Amino acid sequence: MKLTATEKKLLQIHIQSSLSEDCVKKDITSSLLNKEEISAIIIFKEAGILYGIDWVNEVFKQVNSKIKIKWFYKDGSFIKKNKTVCIIKGDNKSILAAERSALNFLQTLSGISSNIKKYQDQVKNKDTKVLYTRKIIPGWKYAIDNICKLMHCKPHRANLQESILIKENHLKSIKNIEQYINMAKKSKKLVIAEVKTLSELKTFNNLKLNRILLDNFTPNQVKKAVKLSKNTPIEVSGNITIKNIKKYAIKGVSFISVGALTKNIHALNISLLVR
């Protein structure tokens, strides 16, 4: 997935900040070594989806532009345990100084892409699409958006200006819900309402929204909601896990939004080894 010019700039700034906070240019251990040309490999110690090639390349580029990297796979590839994904050649001081920063990005980004794949696999034979949310590590949005594009995982909403989402806390400030929704529709944006009970669902049913989000419903409550929805697309969210997502992929549920996709991150076990 190609990065836009803006995303490339964000990547460069992100990596510059990461290298700075780790004091890479002042690596005492590496500075005491005799400088020599070496080669190293990056190995997946557990199976997963590779993502983060641009980040690894940029880390080494910023540390030493003379370092050469040859990748054996592309972003989005499934990597088996103990497989080598790339070979790195350059001076030992630069490679060892950049090692941890490069792996931090690769482990985290590959962990997110692998997590998305696991959830998608649970509903791959269903008509329900898994969506990612805005529950992300601050400063990583540009990276996570690109992972999700690669994985064909769409956002619940990309940002606050993309669509109108009426949640519980908004309702406390809305005196006339019909009037508010009429104003919302004039924006020409998607209008989505979060509901917490079947009674609330009935209220919003008559307002012809673009989507209704069922928050923290049980699977049985979802089934009842689908019958009441009057052809309004249904999204389910709240406490969805890898263990229960299949129970929510009910006929009539168009989307399941999962905060855990990008919030509960398991960084993959990936190592750099000097040969």
C-alpha cells in the first residue's frame, strides 16, 4: 500500500522522534565497537502478517543512508514461524544502533495486521464486515489507516468530520432529537445513532438514519433488533472479542466494529540477528 506524500512526511517525523527518544546517535555500546561491514537478518519468531517495510527502511535510512535492505516478502504477506523476511547489510555500529527502533515499528505494525486478520477470519463466510475504530495509539493513525486499507478493513468512521455519530453523551445535550437529526441530514454526511436498548432503537427507527449502532447488546438482543430495524443497516459494537464475534455475525448485521483491533495490540515476536 503506497503512502501519500503527507503520510510519508508523518512517517519521517514519527521515526525521527523515535530515534531521538532512544538516543540512537549516542549509543554508547555500539560506539565502542570496531567499525566493520556486517549482514543481519530479521526473523519472525511467530507466524503473522508482515506490515511495516516502509518504517523499517526509513529507520535505517535515517541512521545511515548507506545501509542496504533486501526484502523477501511484501507487506500483507503471511509469514510462517522462523521465516527470514529480509537481509540487512551495512556497518555494524549503524545496524545495531537502529535495531530496536526498527523492530519496535515492525513488531507493532505486524501485530496489528495479524490481529485484524484473525478477526476477519472468524466471519469470512458471513455477510458481516469487521470495522476498525478510532481507539488507536495517539500519533499512529496514519500508520493504522494504511494497515487497515491493506487488510481491506474499513473504518467505523475515519475521523470526527467524516460522519455524524449520536452517542449517549450527545443525547444529554440534545433537547429535540428530531430537530437535531433534521439538521444533521443537511450536512450530507452519514448519520448514525448509537442505541443501548430496544426501546431506543424503536425511537430512532422512524427517523430514517443511515445506520443504527447497537452498543453492548447480547446476541439474542441483536436478533430482536434486526427484526425491528426496518431495513436500516445495523452495526454491532461493545465487548466484541475474538471468542464471541461469530455469535454477533447474525444475518441482518451489516457491520461489527471492534476497538480491540487497534487498541489491544500484541506485538509479534520478531528478531534481528547478525550473521
